[in-house]
Amino acid sequence: MINSNRLCFGCMNDNGGEKICPICGYDSDSGNPEYALPVKFVISNRYLIGKVIKENGESITYIAWDNAKSAAIRIKEYFPQGFAHRNPDKTVSMVKGGEYTFNEGLLEFTEINGGIMNSDLPALVPVSSVFEENGTVYAASANISGITLESFLQKNGNYLKWEQARALFLPIIDTVKGMNDAGFIHRGISAYTIIVGRDGKLYIDDYSVKKLRINDSELKSQLFAGYSPVELYGFKDIHDGVYTDVYGLCATLFRVLIGVTPPEAPVRLEDNSMTVPAKFAEELPRHVLSALANGLQVLPENRTKNIEEFKNELVYAEMRSEAPVHRQKPDKGDDNVKPAKKKGSSAKYAVISAVCTALVFLVLAAVLALTVFKDAVFPKKDDAQESDQISISAPEVDSIGSIDSGAEVTAKQYAVPELRGKYYADIIDNKDYEMFEFVISDKNYSNDYPKGTICSQSVKAGDSVVRDTKINLVISLGSKEIKIANVLGLDELNAKLELLKQGFLYDNIEVLEKYDEAMKPGVVLDQLPKYGTSVSTEESVKIYVNSYKGEDLPESSTDDTDYDY
């Protein structure tokens, strides 16, 4: 085990105890922000915290040292800005009035990182452990050695050829599809959330809670200009889905292949066209341009529906005919070329493509492994500027806000529906209610309406109002007294999740130890109040977890998986 006195808490390398690390330049006198965990703080009796390397409205990420594995890792701490407070003893407490938002995000944070931990997808930054401590939840993940894709491009000519990008991006595409299939949407795919590892592979990072990626949400949002589609900017009646990740992937690939980021999505509502210098238009395969055009449609209903369809268009040239590529040549008229339909030779094409992909990937990996992202890895962009352009145009669609504002339209009245008892998500996604603007104004306990349903509306059902009238809604938190769930036999984390789903406050769930050799180690042996008892969701709950380790499970054993990076 490395002596912590010789450890640099900026890069977790043995620097001989130097005050200024000769490897990364970190000053050992530096400290983390007051609201973060301090350097050298120990969590889970195992992880030694280093400097803060990243933070956003959802969490704080630290470089850390895993004493059990003697390896550098990363620790992500759930710490939603504005809803979490750091106590003097470094525990985390919820800001008064923000308990619902804190617990809702904590549950989603746990589910996302638990999903990654249980996944074997090829291009995920792997999570080895998810655990609760200090009033919040932590995720331990591999410390991938590398740089962001954006930094990589800036150091290597600013763009890649399709043959190079194709080999690198296929694992990313398959990984995003796998996460979508498992119910997880990234919403922040960009050149800033993809890492180029020193092993020559791409890794997708920063799967986060939904509210971090939605503009004007309760959390301090984080959107990426040029990569985030319109549905994340809060436009009425435009909702996110798996096609949101299609847009992020296409925008990232556009940045990689063309050397520039697409215009911001709200700007593209006014101008739907995209321009590509003729140099790239001549070099890039036509089916790649068409796949990008389809995946970068501004409105979701016109966009490629899912990652599988995008991959088919991108790799196997199975392109839709409704989004043609318009080529503009100098001194000549527009030459509109429609995408070719899939031929019978596509299987042969797929085999050849797979072989090419493997060869290119091996070459890239070997070069990157022997160099530290040298400028010579990929060809530099020509100094000569290309003035000729190709335009990838989307089908003509009505822009948002183009409704005629004449008196006849504004005077039309709409009957307000009965909303009580309905789920908020159901009315937001229902076109029958698109003429109203709904706002959640409060959340209250209710014995008459199930948790998550609407229990009050500011405008009575049956009243007539003009279009876009704002209706304030109150969401039910369910009955203040509920029958507590049975968590016996569950492990500690899943027992807490069940109680959180019922509405119990995270700080009110107390974990105690109980010993029983006849029961499975780590499971809940008892709970107070007993399951089935009617209690307030604000009441304290005690769960007794089996401290028996098992005959063949020494105390230092762990289920964490080793990773070589």
C-alpha cells in the first residue's frame, strides 16, 4: 500500500512527498471548496478523497485513492446545488423546503449509477460501487486516463476522417443504444462528455439525473451549446426521448467530421439548414451526410427515431428518402440527390465495413498507446480555407411560434378539463391539452389522491379560457400516513430505495446492525415500525442489517470488480 505522505492528491501518483507535484503541478497546500469534502477525508473506511475535478448542479466528482485496490479512482458525490448543505462534520443535509427534490434526485442518481455498475457495455466509464454514507450517495468509478474528445480534436488537427471516426464511434453508438434499451437517456452527449482514453478508445461519461439536463429545472442545469436539442430548452410541448441522444450523437459526430459545432438548437428553429465546406462534402460518404441530416432535425417528430435507426443509416446506408441531401456546387444549379435505397449487397458491405473497422481501430489503439496524443496521430487540417459549401437541408416544417395572431384565433375559448386524479406526465404528453400551460405550484399530502397525481388546479374544470392560459397545479404526495413497506430480506440499499419510494425522508432512515448466522449477510433482519403499520412519512424508520459476514467472507472482501485502464 502506498504511503499517503508520498501521494499527490491532485493526480494520485507517488510524487515522493513533494509539495508541488512534478507530475501534475498540484500544490499540496491547496484545498477543496468549503462545500466539498476536504482533501484526505476518508469515506467507507476505504476511499481517500483528493481534489475536486468536476462539479455541476447534480454532483461533485473527486479524484480518490482506493486503499483496497491500491489504485486511483473517481468518486462522484450526490450534492445537488441549492438543495444540499455541508455540515461541519462533513455530512450532507437537505435544505429546508427542498426535501422532495433532494430525495427524488438521490433516487434517480442511485438508479443510474446502479444501472451502469450492472452493465457490461463497451464504452461506459465503469462504476464499481454505489453506496450511502454521510446523508447522501456516492458512486466509485474507474479513473480513465485520457482527455475530452474536444481537447483531443483541438490537439490533433480539429477533425478526423470518416475512416478514423467510424472505428472510434461504433462502440459509443452501441453503448448509448444499450443504455437507452435499459431505460437510461444521457441528454448530454457532446465532445465534452466523451473521453479519449490512452488506450485509444472512446468512453462516454456523465450520465446524470434528468433535471440537470433540462433548462429552467429546479436544479442548476447543464446544457451544451450546439449539442443539446430543442426539447431540453423548455419549449412547450416538445419532450425528450431516446431521439434526444440521437441528436447529441449526431452533433458530436458533426463536430468530429466537419471541425465545427452545429449552431445552437433554438437558433436552428429560425434557420433549419446546415452548411458543410465542399472539401468535407467531397470526402465524406454520402450516406454519412444523410444520416447526420436526419439525426440533426430540429423537431423530434422529424428526427431519426432511435439509435438503432441512426446506426443503420450511418453504417449500412439504410437511409430514408424524406431527408435528401442538397448539394450546392459553385457556378452551377442545385443538384438535389435523394438517398439510395438499400441494395441486396448491404450484407456484403457490412462484412467489409466490419473488417475495415477492426483494422482501423487496431492501428489507432497502437499509435495512441505509444504516444500521448501526438499531433501526428491524425492528419492536420489544411490551411487553405474552402469557400464552397454543401447544404444539408431538412424538410420544410412550420417553426414554433408561427401561429397567426389574428383576432379570430385569440378570441377562441377552450373548456378547462378535470385534471384532478390524473398524473402530471400524462397531461403534459397529451395533445388534447396542448392549448393550456401547466405549472406545478406546490406538492401537498392528500388522502384522496394517489402519490404523483394532481390534487388541485387553479382554474375550475368547465371554465372557458383563451389559449395558453396558465393553470397552476398541486401534486399529491400521497397520504401523510401510509402502510410501511416490507423490506425484510432486502439489502440495505434496496431497502432504502423502497422506503424512499413510499415518501419517507432520507435523513429519517436509520441503519442499525443485528447479528444472525442463519440469515444471508447484509440483508435486513428487522424493521421498526413493523411492515404494514400505518405511519407518517415524516416518522423515523429503523432497519436492522445483518452484520454476519459469512464463514467464507472475510471482513475485507469486496464484490468490486477490478478494471485495467
